[in-house]
Amino acid sequence: MITIWGRLNSHNVKKVAWAAIEMGVAHRRIDMGGAFGFSDNFRSKNPNLLVPMIEDDSVPGGFALWESNTILRYLADAHAPDWRHGDICARAQAEKWMDWHFDFADLQRGAFLGLIRQGKTAADADVVESRAATVRLARILDAELAQRPFLSGDRFGLADIPMGVYAHTFFALPLDRPSLPNLEDWYAGLTERPGYASTVMIPLT
Ligand SMILES: N[C@@H](CCC(=O)N[C@@H](CS)C(=O)NCC(=O)O)C(=O)O
């Protein structure tokens, strides 16, 4: 059994909660961070005081791990090895998008925080700048997804998860977007996945 520590309105927690469902990993999630604060147990295991963190009680002596993308890789290695590409180049090409998504996340933060948590409007300078920056990166994703159906390659996989979480925010924020047909198709496919619907497609707060 995996315990996922973290509030579900966190993008980084969503990644892990969604991945656990997709991989069929038995798990429970306990709210932590944000308005929930941090327990002494959590503090003793994650000095960053950031979510998510997981604990895997299938490991003798217990195993705690933080850093969302590292958790995704661990879950695949430990519990869903068929999710890992055998081909080193294919794996690297896919993982590139897992690292790249942090750039997208950083640039989208201004629009997300502004519109969802700070009461700003689409005309606010920070929101305008953030929107323009994320649209620029979304065009890169759109071009990539013209070449292959998933960021992971031919089939859905690990590399689709981090960007998939932030893509929902991109499409859910009340902002104008240009036509991005390949990105839109990929996102539409994600919305049909039950794990995505239950963990990612929740109201932005
Ligand atoms: N690099 C870390 C970043 C984690 C992070 O920034 N988590 C945010 C939520 S998305 C957090 O814990 N914020 C403080 C809080 O929730 O109290 C990861 O990928 O896990």
C-alpha cells in the first residue's frame, strides 16, 4: 500500500494521485500542506515542507520519498515496470517532457495564481505575461503532438502525466487560446481517462 501525502488541489499531488490510478497501484491519499498544515510525522520525513510525499509500506522498514517526478519514476520502477521504456533513447525523449513541464508550470503560475487565488483579471499585467508565455510553450507541445500521439511516444505513459496535469489548468483557465489542434486532441483523450477525471479535472482552487 502506498500512502500519498498531499492536498489534491496541488498540481504536483495530482500527478502522483493520477499516476497511482493509471498504474493500478493500491494507495490512499491523506491531505497535507496548504490549509491542512503539516504533521510532525510529515515534517520528520520531508524537511522541504512541500507536497507530495509518498510512503511505500511494501518496502521492509518503510520507504518515504518526495519530489513528484521522482515519485512517478519510482512508482513505475517498483510497481508498474512495463511503464518504463526499454529503449534508452525513447525513454530519454519521453523524460525530456517530464523535465520540460517545470518550465511550463513556472510560466503558467502567474495566470493560475492571479485568476484562481488572487482575484486578478485577464487584463492584469502578470496574467497577460503568463498567458503569452504559456501559449508560446503550448505551441511547442502542439508541434510535438503532431509527430506522435503521446508525449511518451506511441502510447500513453509517464511523460504524459506531469504535462497532462498542467494542460488541464491551461484549458480550464478563463483565458483566450489560439487553435492548437494536436494539443487539444491529446487533452481530449486525457479527459476520457477515469483517473484523470477524478484527480485532475477538479475545480481549480
Ligand atoms: N519540486 C517539488 C515541488 C513541490 C511543491 O512545490 N509543492 C507545493 C504544492 S504544488 C507545496 O507543497 N506547497 C506548499 C503547501 O502546499 O503547503 C515537486 O515536484 O514535488
